Amino acid sequence: MEHVSTISATGTANFSVSDEGSLIYAAGGAPSPERQLVWVDRDGRAEAISDERRRYVYVRLSPDGGRLAVAVDGATNHVWACDLAACAFTRLTFAWDNNYPIWTPDGAYVTFGSNRDGQPGLFLQAADGTGDVRRLTTSNFAQQPGSWSRDGRLLLFTQRDPSTGFDVWMLNRESGQAAQPFLQTRFDESHPQLSPDSRWIAYVSSESGRNEVYLRQFPDAGAKRQISTGGGDAVIWSRDGRTLFYRNADQMMAIQIGTGRELTATRGRPLFKGPYMTGGVGLGGGTGIDFDVAPDGRRFAMILPAEPESLHEIALVENWFTDLRRRVPR
């Protein structure tokens, strides 16, 4: 049968067949996997960043806001950099699967996770695509970069261990030592984001029974505080450290943060809703961050999936077994 509605992510087709041979299905075909990069302002108004549509799964802005790093899904995933002024894309990876790009603080390199050489780890590649890829870590488990300290000395990342789930790890590039676990519990901890002054870490934890956003002192992993309610994921700091943005399902949320002598945080406030991607699947089931905030905090780089074809018709085919025997003779 042709033109049967299909879910592209799983290949599931929307049909059913009765024991007596009646077929019922939703007409519509498969949705397009192509997606678009867009700017979305705080009121939810969207405009295209580029007309080039690809299977984007992650997006992060450079420190100066002039470039994007994106991962593109395919038979193997690859990392690209986009110059926003020229709307020009440069491919940065060419081997194995590569995902979760983030920028180094100076904007000279893109950090990403990869399973290249058969050994998972984190890597650096010059943002202009020149030079060789440099390995930062080596692990038996998938790793996903989270954020750098502003001085480029510390890298926080997520690692998935079968025995402890998602954990937050830290690499000190100046110590010469291997990476060490920072938060490792029986719950999942992911999306570590270091505050601009390196005094706090925002992250996502499942300890309440669902994903919520937490703040914790850094680097001593001291007192923590849950700052989202009703669910929270994919958290990012504003460049001035005064606001935390996170996703709650299809909502973009904002929390005002005060980090004086005592931490203060307002209740999460919804900015807008939209059908934007909320996390590309990675780390064997985890998600990456599929948005970023511009340096001025007024708009967000996001990924807009293609609109699914509206289902206007449910088709019923009686005596379908008879037609099937004709089409597929024994």
C-alpha cells in the first residue's frame, strides 16, 4: 500500500488489519526529516537563520555570537560550523559518529563527542576546519561535552556508565591528570553548565523522579538547590550569569538568578511555546542541547522540524486479503 502515514523517527506505519482481512490506515506518507535553523525572540516570533535545510540535531552559538556549531544526522553524524554573516557552512568532521558540539571560550575550537578509532571520548577541532583533530579524553563509555570555564582550563561533561547512569565529570587541562567524576549518584545528572564566574554549576537531575534543573556550588559540589518545577531540561546560562534558560516540554523557561552572598532564584517564567526540537537522542538514550541564547539574551538559536503532513483521511479497505493474494501470489 502506498501513501501510508509513517513516523520517520521509528519507521512505524499507522495501520491495522483485522483477522477477517479489513485494512484501515491513516493516509499521509512519511514526514520530511529536513529541519531549519531559526532565530526565536522572547515573544516567540521566529525568522530563518539559513534557508539550507538539513537533519540538524544540536546547535550552539560561538562566544561572540557570530557562528553556529551544529551536528547533522545521517548514516553517520557530523559536526559543521556556520558563519552567520555569510550563511556559509564548513564541515569539521569526516570520520565516525560525531555529536554534541560546543565552543571553546576563545571561539577558536569546537569540542565534540565521538566514537572514532573505536574508543569513545571528547575531541577538539579548529573552528575553521584546519589542522588535525585532538583527543581530550578516552573512555569505555559515551561522553558528551557540557561547558568550559571562561579561562579554558576546566571542561565539564556527561558520561553514561551502565552502573550509575548519566554522571557529570570534570577535566582539568592544566593538571595533567585524567578526568574525574564530579557528580556521580544512583540518579541521572546531565547537561552541566558552569556559570560565567565559575562559582555555580547548573545541571539536570532525575532525583525527584523526573528531570529538573538544579544549581550547586562549584568547585566543591556544595549545597544544591532545585530551581525548576514541573520538569526541566537542557539548561543554559545567559552571558552575564543573571538568567538561566531551560526547556520544559515545548516551553522556553527563564529564571532570574542572584549570586551575591546568598543564591536567589525567581520562579521559572515561560517565555514562549513552539514545536522546536527539545533534544537530539545521544549517549544511548540521553539528549543534547538543541538551542542556545544570543549574547544579548534577546533571541535564541533553535531547530524547527518540518511540519508534519496533516492527516485528513482514514482509509478503509475491505477484503484486503483478496487484494493481497493478487499482489503477492504464493
